[in-house]
Amino acid sequence: MGIRMWCELASAGPMASFRRDPHNAAGGEGGAGGGRAVANGPLGPVLAPAPGVVPDPTSAPGLVPRPAALQGYRDAGSGLSFTVHEFAELSDGLEVTLLDDRGWGMSRRGGTPDEILAELTVEEIARMVYMVLLPDWADVDHPLPPHLAAVEGSGGAQDWDLLVERLRAFGVVSTPAELMRIPRRLDLGDHLRASLATPAE
């Protein structure tokens, strides 16, 4: 069995990003924005959508709908959004979906989507993929335990208990420790692969 992480460019164009207003939590974690703020990404502040608020991965990149106004800071500019899925590749050749609700967006003033993509590397995309796959409970007040922190840079810091339950629904019995040890790889979608200035191997 193996774990396959998949990332695709979901949309590119005008968009707005929201940062938490320290005096009003509506634009922050758990607020109307529907996402949780994460550490700065390769090109600046990033909002990682909460489950259920990622773009349709089957749609071609296009204009990003402008969200309703939130009680936070809004930065309008060109931006990109990415969707992340995770699959288990079973020994019988079948592939089952473990996660299909992850992703992130990034925006920057004064730059086109192509210019933003030109500054992205495969390594930076991988770092963001691993970030949005972190357990939902992980934050500043709830840091990763040592055994997960040690593999954070390779996509190993995930909620393995949750993934064990997802696999059990498909009749696959495993343990968190076993899942952590199986091979993992990251694949880029066709749109993203074709758009990167530095081709992915």
C-alpha cells in the first residue's frame, strides 16, 4: 500500500484574501471566512480553507468568485488557489480517497497569476501541501508531538488516526504507526505541472 498526495491549480485570476482582524474574530479561524489562517506561504499570507471550501478540482482554472465582505482585512489582487487530495493505493491496484477537502489560496498586489506562478517552485508547493495536510487540531497552542514534528517536512505529520478510520470504511485494517511507515509521494495535476516555470520531474 502507498499514500499518494495530489495537488492541482484550481483557479487563477482576481481574488481577495482575508487576514484576521485582532479586534474581530469573524475573519479568522472559525469565523465567517470558513478557513483557518496558517503560517506565511512562499509569497505571503495564506488562508487554508476549512473542510468543504475548496474549489471544484474538475474545473479548469478561471476567474475566482469574489467572496462576500468579511469583518477582517481584505487584500485584493491577483491570486491562485490550489486543491489537495490524498489517496491510498491498495495492494490490489485500487485507489481510494482519504481526503478531498484540502487546499489553499494566495494573492499578491501588482502581479499577474503567471508572474506569481513563475516564482513558485515544486519544493514550495510541496511545503504548502504538507501544511494543509497537518491535523486539524494542530496550531500554536497544540503543537505537533515529536514523532509527527520529525516527519513534517515529508508529509508525514498527518492525522493518521483519522486516515485509519477512513481506510476502515473501505475494509482496510491498519494502524497509525503502519500508515506513517508506508511510502508517500506527491503528484502534481496537469494544469499545475504545465504552469510551473520550473518543470516538475
